[in-house]
Amino acid sequence: MAAADGRKLGVILIVDDEPLVRALVRECLPGWSVVEAPDGEAGLARAREVRPDLVITDWQMARMTGPQLVRALRQDPSLNQVPVVMLTAHTGREHRAESYESGADHFLPKDFAPAELQAIVERAVQRQKRLEFAAPLMLALGDRVSSGDGAEVGKAVSQLGDFQQQMLPAGERRMADLTVGACLVPSVIASGDFYDYLSWDEGRELGFVLGDVSGHGLAAAYFMVMVRTALRVLCRQHCRLSEAVEALNQILLDETPVGWFVTLFYGVANPRTAELRYVSAGHCPAVLGNVRGGWRLLEPTGPALGLFPGRAYPETVIRLEEGAQLACATDGVLDAVRTQDLEARYAWVRNVMAEHAGGSALEMAQALVRGA
């Protein structure tokens, strides 16, 4: 849709070597001023000419690929803040990882739903405009902070970090043959990562949550506290994981600024039935291993929370073999592994799991965090 006064919402640059794809994307974006380019080099030149509000680019193109185009945009001081959506037929984890490593903001398969593309574009552009508006205000505030004020700010940050650590449950949780352990070592005093343990079915099931909110610093830390508290309340109101997660998604859409989101792995284990129910909202795949050395990845069952209204987050049920291990980490742990190869990062996780087979869940969690 266009603005209320008939003006265009903004300028979108579509870079794709297939005219049909460019036409399809254009049709999905009514109300926007759309310009096109048939390849990466032409796209870079067009971007420098029109200064778009957002770029949608294909992956595989002649002369310059999508990731190469994104890197070129990020190196241009006048374009390095422009949001980029990578639109591609590649759906593998390695392509998704390379897309984000190149600097893209979103990764979207070519079989996208029009409403999904529209939501990504609108929220990405709105978020960028908010950041552009806030930047001079933050600069002005920074100019007015004295050394004494800085000490007070430092004290407040430290207090928030202490408060966060006190909120997180300590040690392990045990139920029959099931043990859950978690460890958090923030990269700064206050963190946007969190975990929690939850009791289900009058204590007959054990729930656990691992979350990672967007952003860094104080804002992310406050956001983390809000998300954790809201999820605890919702878990008391809903008996199905999917209902609680879908309700949290709507709360984030209604109550938080555009651009804030959270990835989440939420599982509930039943030691009597040896089953695990889980929902993964855009979170790093968890690793499930067995005593024979086999393993599998538990892929996300839906996108990150706070981005798309009305999305379903189906609950998946799997059976836990005797001696099974499950490792779930935030992207900070995987990113700290000294390799750019995603498969190698997960191989490292599996090695840590093997070293702690039959041992303490807490010690395995600590090894994953401190060894990365």
C-alpha cells in the first residue's frame, strides 16, 4: 500500500538476472518505488545512483554474485547501512550462513509467500529509519555525558548484569534419569541471551528454554528480561508449547519497537515416556546425539519471534533413546569456534558432547561455552 497522502513508501532495488523474478517481486510490493538491475555489477551502480531504502538481490548472477554485491555495499560508506534481503533458490545451512556473513539482513527462499516478503521489507525499512532518526540523538546525548555520569552509567550496567545473573536458575535440574544443565558467560556485563527451567504437568515433565534477543547492550538486556518474564507467564496459561510461543510472538509484535526479535528453543522432556516436545523459533539447530555416535540436527520449526504476524510454530515430538544427549547453543557459541565452515562448527559441538557422554549436563554446557 502507498502512504496515506499517496506518496511512495520508499525505493526498493531488485537485483536479479531473471526478468520474471524481478516482475514477481515488483508485483508483491505495491506502494513502493521499484528499480531493477539484471546483475550484481549493474545493481551496485544502480544503488549508488538511486540510494535505495532496501535491496533485494538474487544469489547466483553473472559478473557479481549476491554475496559479493552485499560485501561491496557494506564497504561503501554511503550504502553500508542499507538493509539487504538475499532472495535465492539455495536453502542449505551453508548458504544461509554465507548470506549472513556477507552482511545480508534477511535470507528468503524463492518460494516465498508475498505477505512474508512484504512484512520483511516494511519492518526492515521502518527499523532503518528509526535508527537513522535515533543516531543524532544518541550522539547528542553522548556529548553531554560527563565522567561522573559515566561512572553512574557503569554502575547501572553492572547492577543490571547482577540482576540478570540472579534471575537465571543455577546448577542442574534432575528428574528421574533426565538431567538438564545450562551455562551463560556474557560477552559484556549485561547480556541478551538467557535460559530458564520450567516445570510442566504438575512436576512430571521438565521444560527448558534457551533464547537470544536481537541487539546488544542495555536495550538487549532489558528486552531479555521482558521476554523471559512474558514466556513464564504464558507457559502457565497454555498447555501446548505452540500456543505459548505463538502468543509470545504476538506480544512482541504488539509491544516492542520494529526490528526487535528473539530466537528461541523451547523444549519439554518427559522421563516416563522418553519423549521430547519442542518448538524452535529461528534458533540455531540443536544437536541430538545417541550412544552409538549417531546425531541429527533439530532444525527451526518457525522463524524468529517478533517479525511476522500470524505465523504458526508447530510442536515437534521426538523419542529420546537411553543415553541420548541434546546440545542447544546460541549463535555466539558457534560464531566463536575458529572456523567459517558451519559443518566444522557442529563437528566441534559433537566432539564436546562425545567427551561428556554419560557425564554431567552442566559440565557439558560449561565446556561448550568456555571452549568455543
